[in-house]
Amino acid sequence: MHAFLEFEKPIAELEGKIEELRQLATEGAATNIDDDVARLQAKLTQLIQDIYAKLTPWQKTQVARHPSRPHFSDYVLRLITDFTPLAGDRLFGEDRAIIAGLGRFRGRAIAVIGHEKGSDTKTRLTHNFGMAMPEGYRKAQRLFEMADRFALPVISLVDTAGAYPGVGAEERGQAEAIARSTQACLALRAPFISVIIGEGGSGGAVAIATANKVFMLEHAIYSVISPEGCASILWRNSEKAQDAAAAMKITAEDLLELKIIDGIIPEPVGGAHRAPLEAIATVGDTIERALRELSVYAPEDLKVMRREKYLQIGKLEPA
């Protein structure tokens, strides 16, 4: 059953009416309802367009977290062939919140990494809801160093509320692991493309997203902390998350204007969860174009460009 968000109640009601008409036709209680269904379907399409054209930052946060949004494993299944996962950090263990490996993207050998949230209760627990431990970020370092050694372009797909904040993670050096992973991103001499496909939360996202080109899906979010966390700190009240979301500038439009990201990838009408295959294909096309643009640069130039990109963030324009 499709999960409707709170602001989608009018959409749910209209879809319910359409389903009722179709059910009546199936049971033989009504005939010649094609015109009625077509009329309501056109009204539904327009309603979805109208609602999604004016989403608030908090509503975009809800869309970014939608359980039916395509996850990392869905993108790998559709975009990457010959995928071979790499496990473990060679220090402590395997972290399933981050999946990393080698494969081919449209015929080109690449390294790919991303957060996996899981799609049901069992897989969400297995992948810890996409919140990585230190060993996940040390595994990321392994992948980045391997990609650098063999001149493999890197693709990262980010979808996490943030790195896992538990006691065990802190005891094993969470902050240091994130910093080292970010450092490994900056040291790469290969093309590096990152896409925020859902939530881009805090250092847990930056640790694998410090790329030459960073793109966001239209309804994704990217922030230093979750809206709920920000509200808890500023107002000591997590119920003010909507106010925090608006103030933090977490939407793709805000971040493009602030020059934090390099582009916005449009989603199907009503969000990626309504047409996941279309969304995945669009992401693939964007990555392909970006890799083609970066392929003309020398390895050392890619490294320098990446470092300069992040040094420029937050600088004031000359008067």
C-alpha cells in the first residue's frame, strides 16, 4: 500500500475515489466509467503538480525520508553492472550502513559507495537505518585509496540522517574516522561525483560526498544537523523542527543558490517514490554527463579543483 505523507491527504482522497470507481466497474456495478476515471486522473495529476510545486522545507524533508524512495541498492541494481562489494575496514569489522564496491557504470569501470537505509523492518535494522559506524567510514577510506591507485572514477550516493551517535561508535573514534574519510575524498586524483538521493545529514554525509561535482535530487535535503536536532538545541523543543528546516536552508534550491552544490536533478511529478525507475535513470544520465565533463582534466588538476571548490564555500563576494 502506498504511504501518503501528511500534506498528501487531498491526493490520497482523490486516489481513493478513482480506486472506488475502478472497483465498481470490476464488480459490474457500474459501466462506462472510463470518462469519469480519466477526468479524475487528470485532476489528480494537476493536484500533485500544484502541491509539489510549493513544498515547504519541512515537507521536502518528509519527502526525502519517504520509505518508498529508491535507495542505494536500487540505484546499484539499475545503474551498475558487475558490482563486487568490498566488506570490512581491516581494523574492526563490517558496517552495513555503508555499501562500497567496484563495478561498471554504462561500460566504464568505477568505484561506487553509498548509504543504505533498508526498505523494511528487517533490512533497516541490518543497515542501521543508514547511520554508519566508524568502520563504515574506514571502509570508505579503503575504497577511495583503491580508486586513486587504479584511477577509477568514484560515484557516491548519499542518504543518511547522520553518522551513528552511539557510545560504541564514539569509543571507536567516530569523529576521526569521518575526518579521515573526508581527507581521503580530497586526496583523490580521479573524477568524483556525488548525488544526495535522500537525506544528506551532517558529517556522516560529507565524509563520502566531498566530490568534484555534487548534485541533489529535487526533493532531497542536505544539512549540518537534522531539523529536529537543530530545534532541540536552539529551542529545546523538537516540535519546532518546521521552523528549523526553514531557517537552515536545507533544500536543493537554497544550496544551489549558496553554491554548496553544483546542480539539481529533477524528480518525477510527485517525487522519486512515485516513479523510482524514472528517477534512477535521470540520476544516471546526470552522472554520465558529469563524468564526461571531468574526464578532460588531468588527475592532479581534479584534486586541486576539488580542494579549491571547498575552500571557496562561504567566502564573501568582493563588493
